Amino acid sequence: MTDKENVDEDRRVGRRSRVLKIAGLTLAGALVLGVATAGWAYWHLNSNIKSVDIDSALGANRPAKAVTTPSAAASASAAPVPTGSLNILVLGSDSRSGKENQALGGGSSSGARSDTAMVVHLDAGRTKATIVSIPRDTLVTRPSCPLSSGGSTSVAYSAMFNTAYSVGGPVCAVKTVESITDVRMDHYIEIDFAGFAKLVNALGGVTVTTTQDINDDDSHLHLKKGTHHLNGTQALALARTRHGIGDGSDLGRIGLQQMLVKALLTQIASHDLLTDPTKLYEVTDAVTDSLTTDTGLDSLSELISLGQSLKGLSADAVTTVTMPNVTAPSDPNRVVAKEPAASDLWESLR
């Protein structure tokens, strides 16, 4: 090989070396950026979640936890997905705090109430679930509840169920539910107006079928009987509608809320979120940004673990019921638990 050929070869080697070095640095930079972005996303989603230490506030004087035996398959796994039965109190708050909630809620009501209350019971195995709605207008004996500022609330007789959240927040809501059901609430999840609307939008809307025309000026919802694909604002209006259907009571609204829950489960199942990181992030960001949980669910990893345990749960395997009730003797606009049917229902969830 001549001197000129040697020089040309050296130049080619040098160029390849520089190209490889640049490519290597670019790849390393992309990896670092990817890891940093993933780390930021996880931190952002994790920091979105607000939590309340309900276990510490209520102490040991509570219904017993359900005892479950791990399956052989779960025992053999290094990190088994939970399979035991679980009871979760899910509340929809009507708080007007923040511009988004005030715009969606309408008016300027102060404070917050549990606009929607559902006890979600997950059977052992997590392939079936029962959702029990508690009418907000139910008259109950509201127990004394500890306050975060110190002291406690007084016992209240014939109080509306949703006042528990008003006077004592999530802690009093959980204590009141446990006192009327004698069922241990393993977890607590609360979502507000804005969070619900964002979740529906992130999922691409929900499809529902109404059996009658709905005309409710209060919730700004006007729908003809039939099938509709709703965006977040419309779905929220449907969840809040009560004056445009039936007798205008909370019981009619509960039926719409239960229909929405199943529609949401169907829509979630239609997305394979694990294979679509962008959609997964959008949905998770929508949920966590308006979420308050107990401290047992206040991290992204704990929420993901709960979600993974429900992979085998379909909308068809979810039963929705309303706590058996009758008109309150003291007030025709209120209801009380119908016995022994209500007690029998709660017994089935223990």
C-alpha cells in the first residue's frame, strides 16, 4: 500500500471513529434524557396525589380487616399481585375549590360534600366486584369524628349522610360509613369535578344509553333518549343530574352514576394502556391530579399495583346496587336504611 493510500485509509478510519463517537454521544444523551424524562414524569405523577392518614386518625376501634389466604400462584411469585378481597370507599366531592371545579360545579357554594358515595367491594381473586351506592340524603347517626386541628365533632342523630364529609373530611366520611355498615374500609379514594371530567376526556369520552329524555337546567344537561358519546363536561353533568329525571330525587341520579361507572370500565378496557405510554401518561395525569387517597394508596406504585390486580375484572362482572332504603318517617325528602335488607347486604361484603 502506498503512502497516499495509507493516508486515505487513516482519514477514513478517523471519520468512522468520529461518526461512531458522535453517534455514541447522541445515543447516550438520548438515554440520559429518556431516563430523566421518565424520572420527572414519575415524580410529577407521584407528587400529584394528595393523601390523608385515615388509619392513624381512626386508630384500632374499627371493624376487623378481612383475612385472606394467598393463592399458590401468588405465593410462588417474587412480587405477587394482590388477590384478596378489598373494600374501598370512593367519594365524588362537590368542592368548588379552584377555578376548574367552580366552573364545572356552577355557583359558589362554600365547603364540600360527598356528592357521590360508593362502597366498592372487590371479591377475592379480583374478578368480580360489587358497587354499593349510599344515597347522600340518607339519615344516619353520624359518629364523633377526630379533627385534624384537634378535638372532635359531636355525635349527630338523623343527620344527612353527606354532612360527615362536610364536618370532618375523609376521616369522618370513612368512620360514618364503617359505623353504619360494620364493614372495614381498606382504602379511600376521592375525586373532584375537574378530575372526573379530565379522566373522561383522557379516555376519549364514554358511551351511555339513556332510557328517557333528560332536561336538567341545573346541570345544563339536555339529552334525548338513546345512545350518546359524552365528553368530560357532559359526563359530569350526567353524574350530577337529578332534577331532569324521575321524581327529581337522589335515587334517580344514583342510577345514572352507576351507568357511568360501567361505561368508564368499558372505555378503560378498550384501551391497552400498557402498550401506549402517551395515553397511559395522559390518563394517569388526569386521575392523579385530582385524587385524594388514604396513605395506603398515595403513591404511583401502589395505584399501579391495585390496577394490575384488576386486569381480570370486566364491566360485566361488576354488580351495581343501591343500599336498600325507604322514605324517612320524619321527612319525605330523605331516606333511611331499609332493614334487615341493608344489614344483609353489608354482611355479604365482610
